[in-house]
Amino acid sequence: MSIDPMMYLARFIVRPFLESSIAKDEKQFILENVDKHRKAFWITAISAICVFIGLRSLSVSELTTVVSALIAPVMLLGTAWFAISFGGVPTKLLHVAVSITFFMFTAFLVSLTTMFVAISFISPSILYPVFALIYVATVVSCIQYDCTDALKVGLDDALLRHSRAAIRYYQEREGINIDENKGG
């Protein structure tokens, strides 16, 4: 195993899952899923260097424009991140869901980082610890939410199968017609 500081960071963030009582296969999935966060961290770190160099000579007005322009992608991607659910993804499409969430998380993290870099150029340094707290808490919550949600993969399929089985049971054994009970 190579030394990868971003993997250590990502695994540190998901450590509560690895130390919990979840099943061994679920822990293995968490470790596989966290690789997308590691990749997003590297992309964000490289992007942040470019952003820092690119923004450092801008005026306050130009930096304000950058921050304003980033509000939409940060809000949209951040909202979508918590709105989507692995629970609705069929197990056979898990790889697609992981890919989608990788790109979504990467876009969100790069946008958020760019916004924080821009804000740091126009804000008093006394606010840097507050910005750091907000940033770290956002990243940790996104990753932990993603891992929690990822453990629900295929849940909607299971619920649908269970519901259909229950309906068949009530129709065949109890003589209850579910359609007759609609609306009242």
C-alpha cells in the first residue's frame, strides 16, 4: 500500500463506520466507496493551488463576482448531494451511482473550495478559523452522509418486493383487495 495522505484523511473521516458494529461486507463497501472521496480530495487540492494563484491578484470587486458566481453551483450541488439516495439505486447499478456521486462530490468540493479561497482574500484573517470550521464540518458531513446512505443501496427494490409479497398475501389468504380500500 502506498502512502497517500488523502486516503488517510478519507479513512479518518469514515472511522466511525469502521469502528461500528456494521457487517464486514458493509465495512468493505465503505472502504471501496471512500476511494472516490480520496480522488476528489486530490483533484480539489490541485484545483485549489490553481485557484489561489489565479485569484490572488484580483480586485475585491472581481473576487466578489467570483463568490457570487459560485453560490449557484455550491447550493445546487450541496442540495442535490443530500437529496439523492443510494436507496433508490438497484444493486446492479451501484457502480453508476458511485460514479455519479464521485463527479457530484468533486464538483461540489472544488466549487466550495474556490469560494472559500476567494472569500479568504476579501475577509479579515480573524475569520479564517470560522471559515475552516465551516469547511471541515461541511466536508465531513458530506462524506459521512454519503457512507451512511450508501449502505441503503437497493433498499427501494427490497421494499417494493416486500410490498408486493404483502399485497399477494392479503389478497390470497385474507381476501382483502387493496384496490377497494383506496381513498377511504
